[in-house]
Amino acid sequence: MNQFLNDVEINKDIQKQIIDYKFHIKAYQKTLNNEGVWLFLAALGCLGVPDKGMQNVAFYITLIVFFYRLYLQLDDKRSFKEIANDIELEIASSSLANDIKKARYYDLNKLKRKELSFFKTLKSGFVFLICFIFTIFSHQMSKSM
């Protein structure tokens, strides 16, 4: 009976980790889009710098500040892959029955397929993508002038 209660708690804990992982992915995507807008505005500001050498410095500083701000806003500093690997290790090392382990692996893999797919990433990060592409192209175009 005591082992059963322990397994129930372990199962709930793993399910919570998977849900937290999903919220972490969504929060990251939202933060990326929010910071992308500021990246766009900063890139516009960089284009106003008349000296080309200083303009390049401004672009690089802008990118450094962008990625630094993004990093600071993350609750969990691990990569998505590291988080998933940690959850997989938790499942593998648990005392759960094999069918419950398979169910948790299924939940985790479904989440990865759904939330981290290429098209989902494009769809959820389109604001950032547009802003980042603008930043790179505007920097390249300012170099060629």
C-alpha cells in the first residue's frame, strides 16, 4: 500500500514536470515575440547611426542586449532538450509500472512533437522571426551601401 501511494506521488510529480515543460515552452515563445518587437525597434534605431562603423557596433550591441534580456527572462535556463532528457531520466529511474512509464513517455513525446515542431515554432514565433529577419537584412543592406 505504501509503495502504491509512493508511485502515485511519483506519477503526479512526473505529470507536473511535463505540464511545467509545456508552460516553459509557451512562455519562451511569448517572450521571444515580445523581445522581437524591441529588437525591431532597436534595429531601426541602429539604421539612424550615420557612421557605418558605429552602426555595426550598435547592431552587435543590440543583438547582445536582445539575447541577454531573453536569457534573463527564462525561469529555467536549461535547453528544451535538457529539460526533456531530465524528465525522461526521471521516468526511467522511477519505480512506476511499465505501462505507466510508457504513458508518461507518450505524454512527453506528444508534447515535443506538438510544441517543438518546425511549423508550430514558425507559427508561434512569427513576430520574432519577422523582426529578426528584418534586423539581419537591414544590417546587411546597411553594410553594402
